[in-house]
Amino acid sequence: MQQQAHTIAQRLLNLYRQAHVIDGGWAAVNQVFIAESNDSQVITELETLPTGKKLVEHIKNLRSGKTPMDSIDKDLLPYGGLMTGMAENESLSEKEINQLKQVLENFEPTPENLNEIKQLPFVKKFGNDWIQSIKSAISSDHDLLSKWNTVIQTDKAYRVWDSAKELVSETLTERNRAQIQADMPEFETYLPMFGDKGKEMLAKLRTFMSSRS
């Protein structure tokens, strides 16, 4: 039961961290927090995770009615609120749009090309919210948006790869086994993009998840 509680807690924490890009925003994820955190073990597990105490406090506020179901206290925002509400307030100049088009025209899903995108001055200015801010700024250009989605997928794939690599290099514990289980849908989606190496990594993760110490 404890392993299941940890898996649920990790999933809730992932939703908490990504609420700024989820359709429906806090109104959507708050419903999930209330529905899936009704077991005291889930709350206990959340308190042991990084930033989990903030989410626990938010859930308490929702249950008491202190916080409406479509919002969150600004002091409890993940990342100090730096990931919230930025994309809608930013835009790109015509010169920046043209530069982005030129770079995306030759974009290949490699670390080098991805880093080139990240180093563009008008991308760097958005900080950690660069993906969604650029996406919002070019939302009316469907062709450019399609190319940007390839950048999004590439960035996500390499982050998932790094997460998988870290997990298989650690000593197997119940905690990281539960994390593998919680993140398995992402592993199954993105690791095959790395060909045979990705399939080997996915096989290792599945072995880790199913094994018992």
C-alpha cells in the first residue's frame, strides 16, 4: 500500500509542477488533488517529496474552502510562481520571428540543435518558461508552430532520457521503483525515439519496476 501511495503522491506532485501547461489550469488539477489525495498515506508521502509540503498545504486549503477550486494561494505556487502566466504577456518582434523561422528551417532533433535554440537571446529572456512562451507568441502561425512542436518533443525526450539514465544508475529502492512506475507512460512514449539504446533503457526500467529486492 505504501508503494501505491508513493506512486500517487509522485503523480500529484508532477501535476502540481506542470499545472501552468495543463488545459484548464488549476481548476482542472485541483479536482484531481482532492479526488486522489484522500488517503492519509498519500499526504504522508507527499510531505517527504521536494516541494511536496507546499502541495499538502494547498490541498488542505482546498478541503477547508479557504482556496477556491479554480485557484491557488500565490505563496504556494510551484517554482515561486515563475512558471505562471508569463506566456500570455510576451511577444516576439518581426525580426525575432524571422530569426526563429530561419533556425527552425534546419532544426534536427539533436542536443546541439536544441542548445542552439535555447541560446537564442529572445528565447533565453523567457527563462524556464521558454517553451510555452514561444509557443504562445507564435500560436497564430500554424506552420511555425508545427516546427516548434518538434522542438518541444525533442526537449522532452532528452529530459526523459536523463531521468531514466539517473534512475537505472542508482541503487534500486522501493522509492525509485515507484517513481519508475509513475513515469512509465513517459518512458514508453519517448525512449523508443532513441532507437536501440532507448529500447534497452526501457527494458532496464521495466526490469527494475518488476523486480523485488
